[in-house]
Amino acid sequence: MKSLFLLPFVLPLALITAPLLAQPVPPPTTAPPAEEGGLSGSVSDENDWQDLGIAITDFATDADVATGTNAGSTAQLGRGLSRIIAANLRNNGLFRSAGPDGQPQPLFGEVQAPSYGLWQGRSAEMLVQGSVRASGGGQLTVGCYLFDIALKQQLAGASWTVAPGDWRRAAHKCSDLVYSRLSGENPFFDSRIAYIAETGPKSRRIKRLAVMDSDGANHRFLTTGQAMALTPRYSPDYKSILYLSYLNGNPRIYVYDLASNSQRLVAQTGNPTFAPRWSPDGRWVLYSMAIAGNTDIYRIPAQGGASLRLTNAPGINIGGSFSPDGSKVVFESDRSGSQQLYVMNADGSDQRRISFFGGRAATPEWSPRGDQIAFTHIAGNFRIAVMSPGGGNLRYLTDSWQDEAPSWAPNGRIIQFFRTERGSGKASLWQVDLTGRNERRLPTPVDASDPAWGPIRP
């Protein structure tokens, strides 16, 4: 029996706020910065990263004043920033981060000129110090600086002016600065996650669109649950979310505008519809639709209009995901007898099978780097796996009972998915890195499925 129980329920989405303003940073007072890219010492692979100790101190302030935020005064905010940065770097699984409790705390004037002698003999090789102060117009200015303790050298530094309500973004920007400088990879902390929030009994499940920061903070429900929401995806410009809505059994594809909290209809098909996905340039939407027993993949302009069918094979063809350059689409099809992965050109030409292993493959998602495809492998249990776009180098990243619907972090290093517990049926969001060794659960106020990781925020 053909099955449609695995649909690509994963999308990028985010709430839009005013962009953070990057500020120029004065040169360090000790030694000139190291060359960009990679670590200053001998740390060169992942095992070395995990051994790298990073100390994060309280972010100092020049005057302890009220900020109008839930974090309290500037001094309290300085501790909150430090704790978020330490948690980001620690939860990422690549570094040993500690702070700020039990650490020497700098004065405001020492932020860019650390007392290196205080840190020698401790278990940290790297030091993160920062500052937070009230600036004009009710804004906050947050500085972040990374130092190599052994070399007594500043490696990176930046500052950002933020609205008080965006103070957590400054912590994520600082985390991104540290992560990128030490790993040589693109950042991902200052991003948002969309997912489907689930409540109620299985027979009357309420599914709402929800969004949150990459660490689970600043959670917000976007829809009421009157209509079932499925498979969200962020637009490439971060301004809207594409999702599928079912009201009284009628499927509709909507784009939710995050600035105005309004939505517009892209397509009302009149047939079972699944898994809308953006093209990388935001001009097109892929979706799957079932007609007379066949399910095929279609393309429609993002502003609405006439649809073009891209597949025309018997059975189920579903779940298209564009390559980063928009030239190809990976999808799942059972035309060979079981669910397997296929790749085609963006216009539907040159359709060819790429997976030939046992079991079934579903919910493919192309990496932002273009070098791998993540998918759900079904062979008894459901596991998150990755392989090359040519079909080789299959690797499993998880080994639980039911893990599905992978969604990539903006830097293509971490994958988010949802896990269903055996027996209870409760679903939750998880992340795993490409080694498969570093798993963590994301906090959500209710059950959660169909995650979608948005790009780095502007």
C-alpha cells in the first residue's frame, strides 16, 4: 500500500525586527588581530574544537541603568548576555564554554585590555569579554571581543546597536562571531525556527504555526489553530513564511507576512496538497498534489497564477527541495516500487533515481552548502541520514525510534528534526550535528513537529 504519512514538513521562517547595526571596533590595545579564518593555535579539527576551553565573563557596563527589558538593568543584562553566549557555544557541542559564574570579572575599561595573568593556569584557552551600555534613543550598544589567552592577542571584535527588545540577538551575534572565528565556518545562532505546535487529543489535534529563536527563546504562536497548519518554510528574504493550511478538508497554500501579521493566498487546489517549498530566489513555490490516485510535483509563481506540473509518473511524487543554486530539485517517489530519492532539473527534465539502499527514503532536504542531502530513512525505525547529491556516502546521524523531517541550519552543519516517543506519541524538536554525536532537545511549550530553520537574520 502506498503511504503518504511522511510528508516534507519542514520550513524556514522567522519574526522580523529591525536589523542590528554593526559598529566599527577600535583596534586592540595589545597585539594586532590574527589573520581571519581558522584557529590561532594548533586546533584544526573537530576533536580539537571540543577540547578548546572558552571562558565568558559578565559583560561590563559603564553605568548600571534601567534598560526596559525583561533582563533588568545594564549590569543584569551583562550577565544575561554572557549566559546565553556560554550556553550557545556549549550546546553546539564543539567547545567547552564556561561562564560567567566563578570567573574573574572585568571592569568596563578592561573589556578590550584583559588581564591575561588572571587567566593563565585556568582551564580556558580563549576568553570572551564584552560590554553593554545605554546609548541614544533608548537603544543599547553591545560589544563583544574574543582573545587568545596564550598569545595575549585579540582575535575578533564587533559591537551592535540594538533595540532593548532585541538584546538576545546581540548575544547570538556575539556567539556567531566567536564560532565563526574559531571554526572558520559560517554562523547560525542569530536565526529563527518555525515549527508546528501541537495540542489536544490525537483525534482532534490542533496544529498551529509557531516561531522562536534558535535556542527556543522568544516563542510566539502565529495562527490560532482554527485551520490546521503544516510544513512551514521561511522565505529567502526572511520576510514571510510559506505554509499549507487545511480548513474543513480544503487545502490552501498561504504566505504569512511577518511584518504585518497578514497572509495572502498562493493556491487553492481543491485536491490533497502537500509540502510547499520556496525556490532559492523566492520567485517560485513547489508543491505536491494528488489527482486520481497519482501525486505529482507542481511549480507555481510565488505571487500566484498558473501551475506547471513537473513530474508525470505513476504513483507518489512528493517533497521537492531545491538545490542552493536553484538548478535542481530533490524529491521522493515510489515509481520504482518503494519510496526512494530522485533528482531532476528545476524545469522537471532529467529525472533520475539517486538512492538504491534498502528500506525507504522520504522528506529530502538539500544542504545550504549544496554538498549533502538530508532525509528520513525508514527501515524499521525512522532515522535521520545524509548522503551526497549523487547518492553516495550514506551516513546515519540518529538512531531512535522515530526521527523525521530534517531541516538544515543556515551554515549546513547542524540538522533539526522532530522525534516521536514510542507509546506516548509525543513529538519534540531535536538538533544533531553532522558527526551524529551531539544531540540536544529544543524547549517548546507544547508538542512540536515539522521544524524549519530560517536563514541568518539580516
